[in-house]
Amino acid sequence: MFSLSFKLPLVHTMVMGVINTTPDSFSDGGVHFRRDDAVQSGLGMLACGADMLDIGGESTRPGAEYVEEAQEVDRVTPVIEDIRSHAPDAVISIDTRRRKVAEAAVKAGATIINDVSGFRHDPSLAEFARDCGAAVIIMHMLGEPRTMQVDIRYNDFPKDLLLFFQERLDVMSRLGINLEKIIIDPGIGFGKTYDQNLVLINRAELFTCFGVPVLIGPSRKAFLGKILGLPIASDRDTGTLGAIAAAALNGASIVRVHDVAPAVQVCRVIDAIKRESLEAGSNRIVAR
């Protein structure tokens, strides 16, 4: 049984590298669709300092089309196996909503299950996570990928998300999944307006009330394109760095990015700044 503890506070802001083994990813245009390309990219991310990799075989961009379960398995398992064979200690997350895909991925070497539906699409997926000992990432999404940006409505934002996570954590607790194996993700861009995405980054600390790490994934998202006037997702890496810096300063413990090397550098700087604040405490020098 896999054992992974995410006790807070984490030693440093963790960087999760994204590998989409799909031909229709919004962010990279399918550059990881070929197995060898995905493996080499993953190994490169680890060499650049990624703390974990998130590997997915189903696009979750707005309007994404359905992918057959067997096809999703075929896309992700060889990549996970190859990365694991070259980097035995790598922490690998499988980005899926389906139990059978997670089963194949864990067998191949994944140790975290990242479900964009918050373990609502397939309730048995949480039971599998418990039984195999995998850590879980519970993400908030409004609706499903195909329709999530069509009609965005909340009763009270971001309170609705806090209620969602409380309900999901209660479910996990009843199943016997320990808090030390849980990460939560407010779901930047998953059924959120431009302004709501900014709120989630600026107030990430709201979600630390549950005592579990908060993951923020703003990488190359459309709200950055709106801010910067950049319609092509792959042009938004510099803007992504600004978003992850803000998220890390405001409570995020993990950031999910496509371009790992600069993100690792940004997080090291942010961590140094945060340490100075903690160490100074009541002894801070006040200028006169």
C-alpha cells in the first residue's frame, strides 16, 4: 500500500508538472500525444525540479469531447510505466474521472488520483483510492468539461466552493480516507468567470481552513489570455508565473504548471520571502 503524507505546513511550495497525452489539449496542441515525447518531457520536468507529475489522457478543456475509457488507458499507462522505470522515486498523479483508468494507472505506477469531478463522476473511484492507498486531489468543477463554461451560476461565490469541499471531505472521512492523503483544488477555469478566477487566486488562503494542501492550477488558462491579450495558450507562460507567485503568497501549497523550470525558480523565491516573514515574527525591525 502506497503511503504519502501531505502534513501542513509543507517544506516548500510544490510544483506539479502537466503532461497531457491528448491530441486536443488546449495548452500544448498535442505535443505529448506521442509516448516518447510525453516520457521525455516528464523526465525533463523532474530534472528541472518538479515535485510531481500529473498525467492525463482525456482533455478537460471547455467543450471537450468524450474519450473512450480504453483509449484513455492506452494513452496514459505506457507513459506512466516508462517514467516510473527511469525515475523510480517520481511522484505521479493520474488525472482521471474513471475507476478503470485509475486502476490501470496505479498498477503502472501512479500514486495520486486527481479527479476534476471531485470524485462525483464515479463514486467508486474514491473507494478504490482508499483500498489502494493512493492520495487524492479533489477538484471543484461546475458541471462537466463539455458544458462547464456555458451557464456559470453560483448562489454565493466563493462560499459555495467551501461548502462543496466540506461535503466532499465528509464523504472521504466516512470512506476512511485520512486527511493526510487529501489535496483540494478550487478549479481555476472549471466553471468560473474571469473575475471568479482572480478571486480564487487572490483568496486561496480561504481554502486552507480544511487543514489540507491547496492546489492552484492557473497555467495558460483563458483568464491570463484576457489579461495579457494573448489568444494562444502556449504564449501565456510568463503570465502563468505571475499567477502562481500570487497563489503561493496567498495560501497555495502546490501549483500546477506546464513550464516547470521557471515555475520552480519562482516558487523558491516566494518560499524564501515567506520564510523571512515567519522567522522575523514579532522581532521584525520597524523603520523609524
